[in-house]
Amino acid sequence: MNARYLFAAASITALGLAAMAGAIATADGPGDEKPAEKSEQKLPPGWTAADMEAFMLAATPGKMHERLAREVGSWRGKNTMWCGPDSEPTTIDCTNTIAALLDGRFTKCEMAGEIPGMGPYSGLAITGYDNVSKKFVCSWIDNFGTGMALGEGDLSADGKVLTWNFTFNCPIQKKPVVMRQVETDTGKDSKTVESFGPDPKTGKEFKMMRIELVKRK
């Protein structure tokens, strides 16, 4: 995560803390004897009631977070991967364990598997829905790299397809590239995940991965 993003996140957090502190601050001094229930609430200087309402709406989980909650549980996966447009596929079994975080505002997904000739594979995703941008958001790290992929996703009108754009640093091109990922619900407890990225040699998009996932009962 870069310094600019950290600064923005810290600023939002500071504003939120200031807002909450201002909302519970009272007009009475330590020596006043007025009953607590008659205290007046104050907003931070320059804030309006609409500002506070906007902040609280941004922080409150909604229907999209309920959709995230449906993912919680253990999933079995069949993962097929391609290293390039003309390469032979590699197939592995994997598991996805998804847990809720921060009162349902986010989920944590831990993926594990074994890649032939390369050893154990593990990855970690933190996923949420940003009420302000109206987009799903995700960060991804794994033990096959030292970088982080950051993604934004949009849900189809019927709620069955979630399309992501992930940005990560390509180790061959030495620059940021975009990977497109499509999650499709195929049943109540099943889905497919397909990833498409640019060939580092030609720049043409090809299918990098397909995962068929089934939720364990």
C-alpha cells in the first residue's frame, strides 16, 4: 500500500474519530451540575448534521455486505491455470476458507493448494463493499510474490456476476497491469471464477485461470 493511500485512509479514520468524539461531547463543563440527559451534543467545527449523516451512512453495512456474508464458509475448488496463451494447463485442487471481519463490513478469504513442481500455494484476500464509491473492493497477497493486487468490482443487475479489475505489478514488464476477473454464481452454493490478463510478450488478453468452487455443507 503506497504512502498516498495510507495518508488518505488515516485522514478518513481521523475524521471519523473526530466526528464521533464531537457527537458525544457535551456543552457542560466538569463543574456543572446539570443532569447528563440534558446535555447538548456538538458537531466538530464546520460540520453539519448532513455531514455526520453522510459519514454514518458510509460506515453502515448494507445489502451488498449481506451478499458478502453469503460467501462465509469453506469452499472446495478445482483450479485450472495457464501461464500463456499457448501453454498447457495446470490443474490443482484448492480450498477457500472465508470468514467475516469487522461486524460484516469485510471478509477474509484464505486460499490454499499445491502447485506441481512449485510447492504449496497460499493466498489471502480482504474483500468489502465501499458505500461511498458504490463498488466492491479487494486486496490480494500470496506466497508467490511480494506485491499486492488491488481490485474494484461491479455487480451485474441480476446479482449473479461480479466483474473485477485488479491492478498489480508485472515482474516481466516491470509496470502495473490490469487483470480482469469474473465471478459467476452457478448455483446456491457453487460459482466459477475466471481471470484474464495480458500476455507480457504480446499484450493480448488470455485466460489465466478458471476455478470451479463448491461450498461445503
